[in-house]
Amino acid sequence: MRSDTIAAISTAVANSGIGIVRISGDQALSVVDRIYRSKDGKKKISEQPSHTIHYGFIQDGDEMVDEVLVTVMRAPKSYTAEDVVEINCHGGSYSVRRVLDTAIRSGARPAEPGEFTKRAFLNGRIDLSQAEAVIDVIHAKNEFALKSSVSQLKGSVREKIVQHRKLILEQLAFVEAALDDPEHISLDGYAEALKQKVKQLLEQLQELIDSSDNGRILKEGIQTVILGKPNAGKSSLLNALLQEDRAIVTEVAGTTRDVLEETLSLNGILLNLVDTAGIRITEDVVEKIGVERAKEKAEQADLVIYVVDASTEIDANDREVMNVLAEKKVIVLLNKSDLIPVTTTEMIKEVIGKSVPVLTVSAKEQTGLDLLEGQIRKMFYDGKITFNDEIYITNARQKAALTQAKNSLEKVLTSIENEMPEDFYSIDLMDAYSSLGEIIGESVGEDLINEIFSRFCMGK
Amino acid sequence: MSRLEEYVDVVVVGAGHAGCEAALACARLGMKTIMFTVSVDSIALMPCNPNIGGSSKGHLVREIDALGGEMGKNIDKTFIQSKMLNVSKGPAVHSLRAQADKSDYSRSMRRVLERTENLMIKQMEVAELIVENQVLTGVRTLSGAVYHCKVAILCTGTYLKARCIYGDVSMHTGPNGLQAANYLTDSLVKNGVKMYRFKTGTPARIARKSIDFSKMEEQKGDETIVPFSFTTDPKSIQKEQVSCWLTYTNEKTHEIIRENLDRSPLFSGVIEGTGPRYCPSIEDKVVRFSDKTKHQVFIEPEGIHTDEMYIDGMSSSLPEDVQVRMYHSVPGLENAEIVRNAYAIEYDCIDARQLKLSLEFKAISGLFSAGQFNGSSGYEEAAAQGLIAGINAARKIQGKEAFILDRSEAYIGVLIDDLVTKENLEPYRMMTSRAEYRLLLRQDNADIRLTKKGHEIGLIDDCRYQKLLRKEKEIEQEISRVEKTYIGTRGEIQDFLKSHGSIGLKSSATLAELIRRPELSYEILAEIDPGRPVLSKEVTDQVNILIKYDGYLQRQMRQVEQFRKLEKKEIPETIDYDDVPSLRIEARQKLKLYQPSSIGQASRIAGVSPADISVLLVYIEKERQRKRHE
């Protein structure tokens, strides 16, 4: 059962790396009790008076997650008129997310979009005149969450979840069909078969949960596109970036489009690299398409890395693309610095604009890559590259739903092991099915009934 | 020209399973009630299968009984075989099913109606509704008579513009060749009611003497018969039972069907109505499940006063000659003499989303409806709606608020909520998987769930009510006793546990803890429980279930708590969805169409997202505050 205490990151973390995790609800204080440790290890947040601030640490088991300041605001004197605890984190965006994650595992649930504001209003904390604004906030945030939770979901993850759901639904339909029509369908020996399937599913869900910590569930991070003409050295650049001693987070061939996705972490800044198809096709015919693709990709990206072959002259095509990119967050790489340069930094700046950073690198020799890294970090912390924080909480929500599904399936196993009758499996199978559905934005509806009818010949 | 003119409280149109319960409920609650039927000889007719109950339908019958309805009592008087289904499964899906003697069932129900005070039976077709300013004020019969009334309940079953079809034969009759009702649809449409056309079917009836039972498996009833009604003494109904028989279709049957599909009105497009997926015709099964080499066929007696046998599993609308060949291909039916042909029936029904949860039309005050007319299928589903419509019709006249069961209280609640909230494109059948809180909605505790409500309504007498209170108290006391009774670790205890395949005790445990072990139960533990009081089986069954499945029941109750929070948040009837900002277009359209009565109901409408619900919550609160300020 989901607790009614909610948690979310309540400030932007992208730029500063400082953020606040806010927790609200009946259990807010006890949730924080479970994860907070004061310097002397004796202080309990639930025993602290309202409107006080406490220094300490957030612990995940024995591991220290972050050094924090915790603010206690007791009901009704808080934003939501419920017990509220705010945890000020200092360790950068990664640790803010870890703190949120720890809070969720300790009994809070990820807040829905605009839920704090909604509670504030329903509990009478916000003036009537603000009600319209509240509705707009919920609406806007939800539109985004919906977009991010579904569209940001990686194709491969989505596919896995669809498969898992399908398997669960099949099991449910079989049990339910047999219960509705016991004279046609027998459940003899079914428990053992189900047990094996559930065990496998549990393993697969665990894998997904583990990977969600690395941002593999959502396309979390800076959407980065590497563009360049064929032979500009884009692929070797990509390889060089990945070969360096950096965490390669994932390697997935996109399922719907011919796109290769890579996520890599630059000292805690996640780059979501998209290698477009247009670039991998090498025929001349492609040139025109290349420009259009570049435009399209640049539209969607937070950051564009444009690779130019320094050993050749820039042509009309390069100029056209760079003109398009001039408006974007872009870094130009003059690649192949190991060869005799034909095109120089100045020549590039003339085309694309003086303020655009142009770096000289050699993907082959792996030189200048530290410059690229430094440049990206600089742009990120200067706030020149940003992305929406809502993704963090969405990711937390997905992870919570995965964990929920896993817990439900564990209950199915317990039921089987305790020799419970088959109809007791349904309650937890259904919970698992609907939890997984939340991730891909699908509700249960008439799925079960339809599955029963489509697979079983029912009815005396 | 002068016409007959009468004044009553309630008009019930139809005397099937819905009509009977509706009329009885109204009359018993003191309303002057008249029930119209096209044939008095067909009251409580079972035009299709000869049984009552079955998976989840058995639950409905128990609930009807717990609220003071008649169906359970009537089947207890007239059954000829009884079976508890799913006994090897959990208690929540145990379900009672009885074969009825159809003519006895009908006759017995008719006697009950005839002997009920305030209730008149009239053989006449109702042709027109009289509606003034969106308020129903009476009905006009085919003969021109006017019956002024305060409310009317439409329970027209499959009779509206009914058409029976097999092959190229098409007759404009209701089931069993009975007269169809051809005028009421027009009157409904004129009053703005949206109609659907549904279809269902029935198999052939075959003469017993022409069947070779030696080629079939015998299906006997249970040794100990459990009654449907909580008021029936189990001892009084232990009797000799008749058997049903099981046989199978085969490839030859399927071949005959496939070869003649072009002559089936279903596939040729003569039939327009939507049929149920649950109860498919044999040709439907053969087409949709082409990989199956055989289908089960149950041969069931229509009663003890007749030799007609019902061929369960082989309903059809194929032409007569194909039917004969098809039935003859089934082992045991080689020489079958068909008494009545199988046929499909098409009829008019409504889109039930036009109804409130009380089963009153949203747009026509005083007009209620129940049963197949609302797009359901099955006798039990019909009776359940009839009872609720009857209760609410009477309460409307009494000026009381509507009686509504929610999804966590009864299968009846699930049934009605589904009907009026979801789009049903086929005849709706109750199924156990539709009840999300089914661990709590067991057939064994229908009385505990509902009889108090029945008493408040006025359909349960004080004596029955007091009996229930005693039962509840006994259950409570016994649970508390077994939870506090510690069993030591003496040798005989260890031996006892061992003999039941249960591991020994290291330290003392309560009886309750032992009951929770899968291999043990309250009953088994009698031997090591000398202090046990004498209690009825009804009570001890509850004690066992409530202790054994405690963990699951607790979880389900927590789910129900969450559910009720949303159900309790009412949406004012005056809400103008165009005034609610930021609703998505689809949600706005759906909400306007359905006019849900609570946030909970709104959340179940397909196309209304959680964000829309949030927006709605905030809007309603805003309006509430605004009104308070004014």
C-alpha cells in the first residue's frame, strides 16, 4: 500500500548542484528519522520543534549520502499544512537524487506533478484567488511529466516493460478464466509453473531497478547531438570519448529510429549522446538530407557538437549547417589536428560566430578531449546548457513503480510458497501489472477482461 | 373516446427476473405497484439456460437474498441439482450453482407475486411513456389505457423489437415465440434515450429419450447441498438430485459448421446486434478458436416435469438442417430429436451510461430501468438490478436518498458501476475478475455485508436482523478466544501436528497462529481445543476464513480505504465542465457525457487522466470556498 507521504526535489539542481528535497505528509518526520543522522548520532528529527534547522547527514544504510541541513516544519504551519521536512543537499545533483531516492525507499512516494501545491490548496493554505494558477501548474507540470515519462523512456526499456506486462497479464487471464469457468479450465499444476515465471520476472525487474540508478531508464541528462560530415571523424570521436576512462552507461540501438544512443558521465554531468543516422550514411546523395537532419536534431538537442575535418576545406554544406547551428548551444571541434591543418579556428569562427567555442582535437590521437570536457562542464555550470529537473522526479517515480511491481511479485511467490489457493495470486499480479503500467503511461482498464475473452473460449 | 385511467405509485414494465424483484421490492415497501407482462404465463421465465448462479453470479444471488430479494429463496424451492464451484480454491471464489426446474421456478415466483400485498399483475403491453418536462408521469398501454404513476421501472429484457433468427428464418417475436414489444422503443427515442441493439442466443432443446447417455460423462450434484438463501434451513433441502451429462464436439462437428458458415445470419450480416464474448455461439467458437479440436457440451434437464434437455455450449443461429447435422455429430446425440431449434435473438436495449447509480435515468426523473434492457446478460444480473431499481423507485417516492452499493461493498455495486460508468459494447456478464475487492465480497459473508442495509431499507424483518447480530457476535467472540488461547508444546500437541503434516512447536503458539498454517484449519484443530464452544457451521466457517486469510483481507481493506476516499468526494450535479479550466478536451467531453456523481467514479472513466482528476478536485474545492464566501 502506498503511503500518503510525498517527496520531490523542490529546487532546480541543474545549474548550481545545490537542491532541496521536500517531504510532506503524516509520515514526513518518521521517514526522515530513518535516513538522518546527526553529528553525535543521537538527534531524532521527529523530536525537534517546528521551524528549526539541523545539521547532519543523510545515510543510506551505512553509507553517507550527503552532508545536509534539515528544516522541520510541523503541521499546520507549513506550505502544505502537513508535516513538512526539507533537506538541503550540498553534494551536487547526483547526491540530491540519492537523497530523494533514499527517502522514497524509506516510506515516501514520489510526488505527482504539482502535488505539493495541490495539497496546499486543498488544505486551505493557498488563497482562493490562486486556485486558477494551481490548476495551471498541475496541468503544465503534468503535460511535461507525461511527455517525459513516456517519450523519455528508452525504447528498449519500454519494450521490456511491455513484455513483462504481457506475461503478467497472460498469467492473470489464465487464473481468472479458470475461476470463472472451472469446468472448462483446470489450474492443476499451475502454481509450480507460475513460480518459475515469477522468479524470472523478479530477476529481470531487479536488473531494471539496478540500471535505473545509472539513468538507464530515462534519457536523463543533456541531450547531445554529434553532427558532422561523413569522414569528419565523428565516429572516432565518439569512440574516443567512450574509450576514455569514463563510465559507459549504456549502448542501445534505437528501436524506432536508426539512431545509436550512448550515455556517458563527465564527472557527474550526464551526456546523452545521439548519433544520427544521416551522419552514418556516407554517399554524396545524403548531403542535402544531412542538412535537414542537422536542423531537426539541433532543434531537439540541449547541446550540439559539430565536428569538422581540419585537414580539408570547409565547403558550402558545412557553412549551411553551421549557419543553422549559430543560434544553438554548440561546440565546434576541429578534428584531425594530427594532420596538416587546412581549416583553422578563425575560419570557423568567421562562419559560425565569434562566441562559439572552437576546440582543436584529435580523436585518433585522443588529444584535446580534456578541453571538450572542460568546455561542457563550464557551459553547464554557467547555466548555458540546462535541462529540466522534472526528469529526476519522473525517474524516481519510475523506479518506485518498478520496486512496487517487484514487491507485488514477491508477494505472489509468498502466496505460492504458503500454498494459498490460486485466486490469491490475482491481487498481487494485478498490482504488479498496474505498477508497470504507470511507467509506460498505460492504465489497466479492460485489459484483463479482453485478454480472457481473446485467449479462452468461455461460457457454458 | 373514453379510456381506462388508473392511478398507482409504481409501474413495472416486464415480469422477468428484473421485473419480479423490482415489483416485489416496491410492493413490500408499501408502494401500490402494477406489473405489466406480455404473458402472465411467462412470469420469471428462464428462456435460456436452466440454472441459477455459477461463478460470480452465485454471489449476486446471495447478495440479492441478503438484501431481502426473492431469487435465492425461489431457487432453493425449485432446484433439481446443486453444486458449489471452485471449492478447491479460496473462499472468495466459491460459487453456488443450481439447476432449476424451469416451470417450477416460474410457477413458484408467480405464486409469491400473486400473494404479495400492494402488487397487481396485468397482462398488457406498455406502448408509451408519458413524460412531462423531463418528469415521468405515467404510461399508456397498447389498449390505450393510461396508468398514472409516480415512478416507472423498465424491465423489458429481450422483448423490445425482438427478432429471433436462425438461417434465413427470422421471426419478430420475443424469446420462446412470445410476443415482442414493438412500440416502447419509439417512445424512448422520442424522449431522447439512446438505444443499442444487442444479440444473444440459445441452443436447441432435445428429447431425453433420443439421447444415448452411455457415451457421456455423468455430472452429479454435491452430496451436501448448500442453500442460496440465508433463510433456508440447509436440512430442509437435502434431496435426490438429477444429473447433467458431459460430451464434446469434434472435428466433424466443426467441419459441418465451417462448411455452412455462409448460411449463418451472423456471418452473412443479417444479424446487426452485438453478441456477448462470454457466451459465444458454437459457430463463433469454431471460428475464433480454430485451433481447438473439441468443445465441451453439457446436457442439462429443463426440469423434472419435462423430458426436454438443454444443450449447453452449442447455441447457434445456423439453419435448421445444419443444426440437425451438427447436433447429430456429437457423441450421444447421433439420433437426437430436436424439440426446439437453436436461435439467436436481437433486441433493443439502452446505453446504460444514461443512468445514475440509482438506475434512474439522468434525463427523465422518475424513470428507472433494470436488467437486459440496461445491456446486461443473465438472470442474476437482471434480478440484482431489478432489486436495486425497485428499492430506489420506492425511496424516491418516500423522499429518501438513493440506495447505492459501491464496488467495495458488493458484486451488485460492481455490476451497476460498470454498467453506468463504462461503455459496454456487448451484453455485460458478471465475472469474478471484475470485482477488484473480491476477497472481501465473498458469497459466505453476503449477509454480514448487506443484511443490515436490507433491514434499514425495510426488506429484512427484525427477526432475521436479530439473528444476524447474534451471528456477528458469536464470530467476534470466537475469533477473540482463538487468538488468546495458547497451545503448549506437550507431546500430544506435537504428535497431533505431526499427524497433520505440520511441523512441531518450539514454543507456545495461539490457536489462531496454527489456523493460519496451510495444512491446518479451525475444524482440524478441534482435537487440541477442548474449550471450544458449540457453534453453527456458518459461524465457524467465518472464524476460519477471517483468521486464515487475515493478512490478505487486511491488505484489501486498506485498498478499500483508499478507494472510499475518492468515492466520498461528490461532484455537484450543477457542475459546468466548460467552466473547469485546463481539463483536456477528451476528459471534458467524457465528463460531460457521463456526469459522474463522485471523483471516484470520474477516475474510472476511460480518457480521464489523474491530472484531470487533480484539476477537478481543485476546481470543486474552489467552488466550495467561493460559495462559502458568498
